[in-house]
Amino acid sequence: MKTLTSELQHKRMTETPITRLLISLSLPSVANMLLSSIYNMADTYFVTSLGESAIGGVGIVFSIQSIIQSVGFGVSMGSSSIVSRKLGEKDNNAANRFASSAVLMGFVLGLLIAVICLLVLDPLLLLIGATETILPYARDYATVILIAAPLMCTSFVLGPLLRAEGRATFSMLVGLSGGLINMGLDPIFIFVFGLGVKGAAIATAISQAISFSIAMAFYVLGKGVIKLSPKFISHSIKDYWLIIKTGAPTVFRQGLGSVATTLLNVRVKIYGDAAVAAVSLANKVYIFLRSIVLGVGQGFQPIAGYNYGAKRLDRVKKVFVVATIFGSCAAGLGAILCATVPTGVMNLFGAENPEVSKIGARLLAMHAFALPFLGFSSYVNMMYQSLGFVKGATFLASCRQGVYFIPLILILPFFFKMDGVLMTQPLADILTFITSIPFCIWFIKKILNIKKTPV
């Protein structure tokens, strides 16, 4: 693989026409997000043949996986935001320091999560929504996932670092390798070796370990603009605090997502295992569609960070507008799909039970109302975070599955029963969109309101 110098990369990120640059970074990121969603759904797809309780078990553990992801992505987004701006400022030494320190943080925090959760695993699973029939499946799946948590957390750090220096295509290839391996190993471990849901978890763990190894090899071989090495690891608490502070919006967003999933499972389990399975499957479809929006955002963030560091605020404004157009159009197409053929989509993703298909299709139809608004609200949040406006980013990140979701999931089911559970997330998404509008107007007027220069 060709080694790219920091000067050439700086020129590319600050001078290439915005639309072309965004496409070049977004397409690999979208592909990577889709592949990540696919191999997350692969476990559920193959587990469907094991029954509703098995599906529910995998769905319940998603809350724990969200915690692992929230920590990994929090460290990665905090560090990659700083790294992008430092590279834009041509301060490569600082970029190396923050990147190397973030990798160590990811591993240590992943290990801490694994130890704590394994010590209280059964009570934890019951607390987050497992029924007595679902518990054995959830336990088997969670045990393996938690053992792999340190490598998974570190892998989540490395992907955004690759994108922070503009290596979106290679980041995609890392995700592709892991995804294909996961999908290939799932049927082998589940059916050939007869390991059931534990086999699905082993396949996921192996695929994450391989993705980690490939990404780390890229840096060990010195192919990146960023250099990872123990000698660059910071000994300053301030550096780690800055990573944590900058990544806080992601931790809130992902962490509250775990809380939201738990509350959703607790609310829906009173309607039986079929309802739990339906919501689990439908939400994985929704996450698959939302991943397209997030993929465009992952292409947007390093461009915004680089150009903000290079004082090219005109380009920051333009990439936000172009990203919002791209993301909203993609989400709109997903909304049309969910609104017109929700039952077909549920069946495509393995909903063999008619009751599971019916409940899931109703949830997808409700999601269709909110999908077109996701691009704008997501990118306003990402703009605040990638440019270092932590307080605003943290509040916006807390809206979707915290400020709005939590009270809605506690109130709506009392009035609308099952429909109240199903309408909670779509309504929270729409309210988050409305909240993002004044934040966007302020940011553009106060921070990016400059005369245009040639792009």
C-alpha cells in the first residue's frame, strides 16, 4: 500500500473540491457501516432458526454491545476529532500522541467493562430485559462477547483514526474483511459445530480480532500519516481528559442508546418473546438504514476537522450542506422502503413467525416517518463534536435516546400499550431534528459566517 505524506494529505483534504472529496471519503465509510450492520445482523439472521428465545437473547445482549461500542467509539471519536484538527494545523507530533494514547485507552477500558459485566452477568441480563426463557441464550452470547471486549474496543478506536487521516477506503477494507469472516463463520460455528448462539458470538469475536490485527498492522508497518508507538503514549492526564471530553457526545449518544434499548426491552417483554424478537429484528433493519446516514457523516467529519484546523471555514460550511443533502436523500429512500413494504423487509431479515413479522412491520412503518430527518440532526451533532464544541455536541447527542426517548418510553405505553412502545423512537427522532435547527442556525451564523472563497 502506498505511503501518503502528511503534506500531500493536507493538500488533498484542504484543496480537493468538496463534493468530490466527500464522495471519496463517504462511499467507503457508508460501505463500512453497512458491512458492520450486515455482520451484526448476520448473527441474528442465522440464530432465527433456533427460535424466538434465541433471537431475543441476541437482541438483549445488544445493550451490552452498545456499552462496549459507546466506550470504544467515544475514545475513537474524541481522539480522531483532535487528530484531524492537529493534522490540519500540521502538528503531526500531537496527532501521534493523541492517537497512540487513544489505542491504549480503548484496550484498558474494554478490559474493565469485561471484568465488571462478567462478575454480575446473570443479574445484569435480567435487569436489561431477559426473560427466564431468554436468559440461557443471552448468557451464552454475552460471555463470549465480553471476553472479546478489549480487542473489540481497541478495534473501534482504530477505524476512525484511519478515517481521520483520510484513509476511508482502507478502513472500509478492514471492515469488509471482518464482515465477510463473520458471515462465513456464523453457520459453521452455529450449525456444523452445534454451538448455537455461543457459536454466533465466537464468529463475531474472531472477526473483530482479525479486523483489529489488519488495522494495527497498517500502523506497525508505517503506512499511515499517523504514527502509533508506545513512545508516543502520553503521560499527561490533560491529554486523556481532552480525549474523554471531546468524545463525551459519542459516549452519551451510544451509552444512552444502551439505556434506551434496555428500557425498550423491559417495556416490550410483557408482550412475550415474539414481541421482543420482533423489536430486535426491526431495530436491526433500522440501524442498517441509519448506518448509511452515519457513513456519510464519517466522511464529513475528517473533512470538517482538517479544514477547521486549516482555517478554511468556507469548506466546513459547504461540506455540511453537501453531506446533509446526501444523507437526507439516502434516508428518504430507506423511509419509502419501510413505508411501502415493511412486511417484506421483515421477512427478508428472517422473521418467519407471522406475529414477529406483523409487529416488526408496524415498527418499521413508524420509523419511516422519522428517517428523512436523521441526516440533518446527525450532522449538526457531528459538526459540533468534530470541531470541538463539546457542550453543544453532548446535549444534542443526549436528545435522541435520552432527553426525549426516556420520558416517552416511560409515558406512552400507559396510553397506547404496544403502539406506545413502538412509536417512542420515531417520535424522539423527530423531536431531536426540531431541536437541532436552532443549534445549526447559531453555529453557521456565529462560527462559519464568513465570506466565501474558491472551493
